Amino acid sequence: MKTEPETLTSKRIKFENPPVNELIIALYHLPLTDLKAQHIGSYWDTIREKYPLCDQQPVVALPDTQQPSLLEAPGELFPLPRFWFYNTTHPTLIQVQRNAFMLNWRRSAAGLPDSEYPHYEAVAKDFWEELENYKSFVQEKVGGKLDPIQRCELTYVNIIVPNELFANPAELVNVLPPIASLYDLQTDDRQLAGIISTVVYRVSPTLLIDLAIRLGRRADTNEPAVVLELKAHGAPTDLSLEGAQAWYDVAHDATYRLFLDATAQAVQEKIWKPR
């Protein structure tokens, strides 16, 4: 029995030059209190051929949680951090922390030339393959499991750089028409120079989307640039991994529709170019 609506995959427009700079698929589960540093080393051995590098990062906290009590485990001198597994010749990154598994596709990863965005289906395929490997490892070596799920996230980070429709802050409305009302507050002695704004849309009881717009300037060229971030978050009603697969597909379709509604048709057709 289907618990989520049908997706729009067959009707979706794909762009030749999409502004996607990063796509993150994240799954949060109950903390694996038996997961120790030595397990992380053993897990790394299973993926080291593709991801030969490992870094430690601060833990990502879930909203409305107390981070130390969430991820500390009995007998530890220091809480287990978040681990990055990556490769300087490959645009994907795996992240693991005691209560989460994430996979990022990054266009401008360090040491890599600009990579062609492979689109959601390819990134999602990598995510589920790597998650299955991690799930098997957790079951065999740690004696735990990844469900029930606490939260799913699907995040698109789009970077819009100057183009024939957008060369300065005054022309941002040509790319993002919904911000037009902000320009109404301008006067002869007050001009819009930046934007930091976030709005939240409820799609269903199990799915919300945060839309964030940040207008600033690139540090290297001082040219205006816009970060348009869309983060879908929620959880399937049954909190299962099987339900999460349907949730991510529905979240992707809803995020795609919001992206189209938030951006101008002219920039979609002239700059990003539908296939």
C-alpha cells in the first residue's frame, strides 16, 4: 500500500547548466551508542578504495536536541565526532556520525575541476548503495540498526553567478521574482545591497521545505552572487528505511517544483537551458 503520493519523474525538466553546487542526502537515526572509534576505522576499510581520505568534523545537531547528551556514550573520554570520507578525484563525500549517515555531491570539491551535475537519480543511487553497505556493517560489527528513523533531509545548494540577466543586486529580481517586494522598500538614499532570508513551506504533515536566499559578493572577484538553498526535511510516517526511499522521491519532486516557482522562466530558458 502506498503511503506517499506519486512522483513526477517522467515530467521533470532537466537543465544543461543547472546552478546546483551541492546536493546532500542525509538520514538521521537513533544514536548507535555502541559505535566506537575502532568501528569507524573498520568501516573505513570497507570504502577506503573509493574514499581514501578521512577527516573529523563537529557533530551536526538535530533541531531541538541537546547535542552532548545525544551523542555521548558510556565509557568515552571524548564524544565521537562526525567523520568525512572523501577522495580528491571524486565529487562525492560520505559523512558518518553516531546518529546519521550522509552523502554529498559537490561541484567545487577541493582539488577537483568543476564537475557536471549527474542529477538526483544518480546521486540517490550512490546514497542507497553506500547506506546499504553501512547498514550491513552496523548490523554485523556493532550489533545495531538504522531504524527507526528520526529525520530525513534533502538539501540543494544552488549558486547563481552573474549572467546576462543578473549583473548586480538591482537585477536579482530578474532571477528570483518573489523578492520583488523587497525592492519596494528602496528609496533614493537606500538601495538593496544584500539579502539573508529564510521561509518555510509545509508540503504535507511529513514534509517541510526551507527556502533560503543569501545575496552577497564573491570573495575572489567581488562580483554579486546568490546562494539559493532548498532543504526538504521530515520523516516517513512509519519511520522505516523503506518508507524513507519514497519520502526522498516525494521530497525531490516538491523541491523541484519550488525551485521552478522561485526562479524566473527567463533564467531557466536562457541560462540553465532545459534539455
